[in-house]
Amino acid sequence: MAILDYESEYRKENFTKYGRYVIDVIDRYLREGKEPDIHMLVMYTADIERAETVMKRTALSVETETAYLVGVPSEEWMDEARNCIATGKITDEVLMHLVLLRLTFKGEKKKQAAIKECVHLARQIPDKGQEAFVLAGILSFTDKVINEETRPYIKKVIGMTQVGKMLSRGDSLEDVAEILELPEETVKAWMKKAYTMV
């Protein structure tokens, strides 16, 4: 089992957050009679090139597995997404690139432009399930890097999408998860982020 978070800056205090995530998951699974192995994955935006991965104390050790988006070929990913959408040959890899792309740019202006471009490209995806997946993923991974100028744009676009429609009409978690073919816990986290963001 893996828990995934992303950060746009390194802070030692985040280890307490990661520890809580892991303990909460352990608690839930123990109540169900299960004991899965749990990995805490942290993805750092292109602004972070190195971070500590372990915090050890006598009673507790929190260890993360990290991925750094610095050095990702951002422009190449963006061009590939544009071409695939234009030709209608959209792979799962391209969908994931669209979800992560704006985190691969350094600097505030480039990030905000990438957010808008990725949302614009997502809206052009003919398959509404794929569109919803990308927009929900962008929403999930944008809260820490979106600025106040870009927020209304995202709110407007999400309000016009299938995800926005599902959220606004009050569909149940089960219905949304079934439509998007995702686990209910993922949809619940996305809905929570959507409501706090917009």
C-alpha cells in the first residue's frame, strides 16, 4: 500500500503529517484485521532538488520514498500531450503527464501558465472519463501551487466539467467512483479538495 503526497517546499514539520497519515491507515486496517506494508511516497515539485527522507526519534521513525520532478522534460511532455490530444491517440502515460506537468516547472509564472494549459488541454479530451480523471488529478495536485489569479479560472472550468457536475448535483461517492472507475477513497479525497479549493 502506498500513500502519496506532494510538496512544493521542504519542511521538516511535514514528517509529523506523514506519520499521521501512516498511523491513520494502520489503525483503519488493523480494525479490519489486516496488516499491510505501507509506503509513504513524497513527490517534490521542480523547485526542490533534495530533501531529507527520514526523521528518527527514539519512539518513532518516519521514512519517505521521494521522487523529484526537477529535470523532467516539461516542454517535451507538453508538446506530446498537445499532439496526442490533437490526433486522438491519448495514452495513460499522457494522461498522467497532464496531471503532473505543472509541478515540473520551476517558478511561479511558469507553474500558473502550465496549470491553465493543462486544464485547457484536458477540456479537449473527447473521452469524458479521461477528461474527468485529468481534471480531478490536476485539482488534487494543484492546491499548493495555485495562486489567487488562477483559482477563478480553475473554478470556472471545473464547474463546466463532468466532475463539477457530479460534485454540484450531489452524487454519492459510490456513483462518482463507479463513473470514474476509481476507489471511493480517492474520489472522497478529490471531492474534499474540490470543495476547499473552490
